[in-house]
Amino acid sequence: MMNKLIELKNLTKNFDDQQVLRGINLDIYEKEFLTLLGPSGCGKTTTLRIIAGFEEPSDGEVLFNGIEISKLPPYKREVNTVFQKYALFLI
């Protein structure tokens, strides 16, 4: 049985009066490769920023190994982010 690493439960995010995430539920398992695809403005980056701790959800839960981490600052989370625009790959 694979270990569930990250859980998003009924995640929502509002910026002022604009709702950008509504009821997102997602389970990410150990050794799983996950890709978020969608058009510009659909909430991919906002979802990743919430997981990383750079944004707080308006509602819902973010769990890491079964522990709620929504209120933890980014430096206390066992999550890393690599921004595509600034990524440098050497061969």
C-alpha cells in the first residue's frame, strides 16, 4: 500500500471577491509523479503556492503525512518549489 503524502480537502481560495479555487480534493501518494495541466488562470500555481505555504487557503485543509500544515510557514514544510521560469538545467 502506497503512503499518502499530500492531501487537499475541499480547498478554496478567494482573492478579494474572485474565487480562484473551489472545492479542490486531491491525494498525492509516495513515489507518484503528478502533473497539473490547464489553461492560464485556472489555479495551478495558486494550488502549488498553497501547498508550499506561500498562500493561505480561504477554506479547506492541506495535510502532509496526515498532519494539517495550512498554518505552517513555508520554511517548516517538507516541500520544495522550483519555479519553471527561473529553472536552470545543466547537462
